[in-house]
Amino acid sequence: MRYSELPLSAQTAYAELFEQTRYFELSNALAGLTGSFQKLTRKKQDYWYFAYRDLDQKVRMAYVGPDEPRVQALMQRFESLRNTNTLAPPSKVALTLGCASTPPKHFRMIKRLSEYGFFRAGSILIGSHAFLAMGNMLGVRWSDGAATLDVDFAHAGDNVSVALPGNLNIDVHDALTSLEMGLLPITQFNGKLGGQYRNPQDQELRLDFLTSNNRSGLPVHIANLNVALQPLKFMEFSLEKSTQSCVIGNAGACVVNIPAPERYAVHKLIVYGERPISERTKSTKDLLQAASLISYFVGNGQSALFNAAWQDALSRGKGWQSRAMQGMDALLKMAPDLDDQRLWSN
């Protein structure tokens, strides 16, 4: 069996955690509560202000009050409430009941980017971390294909329309630097930044930033994210019709954008046909993840959902068709039980 159903208690815990996390992030982001208290002197009198960045990334100063015990007590209470990780207890409950956990180092990176508004800016978590998040969202635990050492993110660039504030600016480099985890941007031979961050001393700390392919094949710098994105063939298929899920760690949770599961599965088949022989290990993982998701669709009466995404890919031209068929042939050799016309028929 490529997956197992999570108990109802775990599914309920995940659903509740997802809603709590969405509310927590929305209320904090829109209320401008990410900031710090600062004491300023005006005409020899000390006053307290709360400095924060608004959605335009401009620093704003909200007046709190004069430097006196009443105001100091108010600030202490505010800091106490803000530093309380309200999402940690329900996250631990969901994990105890069977939901999949994100490795601590990777969770820190994903969470920090979320705090900086990375996903509100339209970015999408892809790869095995998205696969794990899909399992929690679908109420299952995967048996194969979930192991990974890196974190992959994709951004749609100009290829997908996202309802976002047009002037939203997120500094990915500052977000990663603030973690103090030794993450460094990889530079290309031409001296420009590539689409990858690594810690040279820790192979578990690697982030890949991807986008859909372009004519040059060179990394694209996205000004409002302050990050370079590495173009990847066929990536646009996973960036269309994305959905939301919750990434869970022992320290809490955060909401991320992820590909629609049916499109992710089809994309994995296409990527299999694109990978060189030297990446055989990654190719096997592609097939395992696709097989797990397709098995879920079959087992839950959703073969038509996958078939619609499959037909969409085939309709995009000969290059798409040839790679998709290569992936399908390899998949059916590995998982002959998925040779079902409801999945592959026109």
C-alpha cells in the first residue's frame, strides 16, 4: 500500500490547525504586529513607539505612550502574548495523532520565509515538502517518496496571475540571513546570483528557487522578492491552479501555497522523462510520489480529476506528450496496478 488513511482524530486535528494557522497569520500580518518597541526622546521627555513594516515595506511608527509604569506594563503584556507560540500545542497534537512532520531545520527555513510574506507574495512550496503537506491535507500518510534533503520553492513570475497587492515587496535574502544558519547564495560563473542557497558545512541546508522556463535558460531576478529564480522546463504546469496547505513542525505551523495534487503528479511524470540518467535516484522518487498520489485518486474515486490534468499536459505539444508518455511507461512498469483506462484515456 502506497499510503494509509490517517485516523479521523488526526484529520480533524489537521483541519483545526490549518484554520487556526490561517487566522493567526492573517491577523498578525494585517494588523502590523511584526515589529518592536522603541523609546524616543522628544523635548527631554521619553516616549514609546511601536515600529513595524507595512505591506509597502515602509517603516511606520505607532505611538504607544509616555515612558511611565502604566505604559511599560502594557508593553510587557503585549510582548508576553506575542512571544507565546499559540500554534505549538495544536501542532504537537496533530503530529502525535499521525500527521507528517517537517524536519526541524527545514521547518525553520519555511516558517521564516512565511513570516516575511514569501507565500503571500505568490510563491509556492514544491518538491517533497509539498508532497508531505499534500498527505496531511488529503488525510493520508505516504509510505514512499517522502525523503528529501533540500527545500524547493517556485514562483510563478509573470506566467500565473495571483491576487496580491501590486506593491508588496519581500526580501528573501534578508529573511534567510536572519536565520543565522549559514545559508549562502550560489553565484554563477558570470558573477550573478543563481537560484540556490546552501550551507557549505551542512548538506541538509539547501534551498532551490525555481520558476518556469525562459528562452535564455538563465536565472531570473525577481525584484519584489530580491531573489534569483532558476528556470526549469515544464514548471509552469505545477504553478497553475495552486492550493494551500499547512506545514507542521514541533515548534508550530505555517500556511504555504502548494501545487494542486493532480497536477503535481502529472508534473512528476513529465519531469521523469526530462531527467538525465545521472539523476536516476531523483527519477525514482518522482515515480514513487506520482504513484502514491495516483493511487490515492483511484482509491478515493477521483480518477477523473487526475485524467483531466493528464489530458491538459498532453494537449500542450509534442515535447510535453513525449516526456509524459515516457513517465507513464516507467510508472506502469513500477506500478502495473495503475494501468487503468480511467486514468489515461482520452
